[in-house]
Amino acid sequence: MARSKLFLYHLLALAVVAVWGVTFVSTKTLISAGLDPAEIFTIRFSLAYLGIWGLSLVQKRKEKLWSRNWQDELLFVFLGVTGGSFYFLTENTALAYTQASNVAFLVCVAPLFTILLGLLYRRFRQDRFAAALERVGSGWLLFAGTALALAGMALMLFDGSRVQVSLRGDLLALGAALCWALYSLFMGKMTEEYGAVFATRKVFAYGLLTILPFLLGRGFAPLSLFAEPVVWGNLLFLGLVASLACFVAWNLAMSKIGNITATNYVYLNPVFTLVSAMIILGERLTPAGAIGSALILLGVVLAGKRNQ
């Protein structure tokens, strides 16, 4: 592929990460307004799912409903869980217990998890997904990056100046990072084979189906709450911009520039989150949190470097 076209996909990935950086603040705003994390995800993905079918109708595209075989269909279920319901449930719940900036910095270890899982997958499996995984070095840069990122996570997780309840939120954020890493292992190849619109629609559909058990027995926000501009405005932003537009764009970029290269852009996510959280929510990083954040970013960058 021409370098100019590849550059555009890099810019696309960067733009998506910038939008996703703001979603932490947007989601925290909705939680503070009284919405449940599972409720936010359900509304967000419902809007995105309706939107992607609307996009197909406008383009007069005849979309098929099912994958080529049941194995790929089951894989889309897995992607709907890791990139949809479980990812957003852990991330959104984490925002209820800790700062938006903390969640953003901890979720940004997803590139590191993606590298490590990719190395393990190639070691034990030789299939079309292993062949499609982007190759990275596995020497001292990976070791040093992993050590720095782990040290940064330890500083953020056990920062003595914060109340202990935030540890729950930090661990949930790490769970979200692991979900996104698992999603990244397979989504690029599935997007390449099935197209960005079909693959993204499948993720939305199975994400919605697998969130249903978490909605049972939960109290829902009163309908009057959705009349508030801050509520419906953030929901529209999350559903149509951050989910519909950004998921299609991200899956496309990942299939073109590689799963590791694309996921490495996630380490810029906290920068956008921190700035927006400071402006909108008035959040501040503690000294230990600031040092930990810097170590995580440096570790992820080092781990993603290719050894010569």
C-alpha cells in the first residue's frame, strides 16, 4: 500500500483515539448524573447498532446476516464480549470508583497486553490469525517496557494518598485493558475478511446480547433524566460518534496498519482524557499517580519498539 494511504490510516487511528480519550469524561458525567454503567453501554451500543444499519440502507448495500461458517460466528460472539459488553462494563464500572484519568492511564496498557498475548498465540497456534498478527521484537525492549509499565501500574494501584475503594476501580480498568487486547488479536483479520461495516455490526449485536444478563434486576434511571441536555447530548456522542463512527474507522485502520501499530495509539488516549478531565471534571493527578502514568506510557512505547 502507498505510504500516503498508510499515513491517512495512521491519522484515522489517531483521530479515533482522541475521541475515545474524551469518552471517559463523558461516561463519568453520565454516571454522576445517575445512569448505571450497564445502562449506558446498552443505550450507547443500541444507538450505534441502529446507526450502522441506517448507514447500510443509505448506501443501499445488501448486508448478509451471518458469517461464512459457525466457527467465525462464534468468534464474532467472542469479539462482541471482549470489545463490547465486558470491555465497556468493566471500564464504565471502573469510572464509578476512581478518576477518569486513572482509568484512561490503566486501560492504555492494552497495547502491552496485545503484544504479550500475540507472542503467546504465535507460539502455540499457526493459523490465519497467527499469520496476520504484526510481529514485534521480544528481546530487552519488551522486557524493559513490561517492567516499567508494571512499576507504573503498581504506583497507581497502591498510591497511599488515595482512598482504598479506588483500588476496585483500578483493577476493573486493567480488566478492560485485557478485554481490549483480546479483541485486538482477532478483529483486524476479521475486518479484512468480512469488511469493516459487517464486522463492526456483529460486534455491536453480540455486545448487546451478552449485556442482557447484567441488566436483570437492575433499577433504571427515570425517563425524566433523559430530558436533560447533558444526558442525551453525551449519549448521542457516545453512541453515534464514539461507537458507530469510531468503531468502523478503528477496525478499518487496524486491518490496514496492523493490530500492534494501531493499538499502540491507545497510549495517547490518557493525554486527551487528562486534559478534558481537568477542564470538565476538575480532576488532578497525585504525585505518585503522575509518576506511575509516565512509567506506563514509557513502558508501552518501549515494548512496542521493534528490535533491530
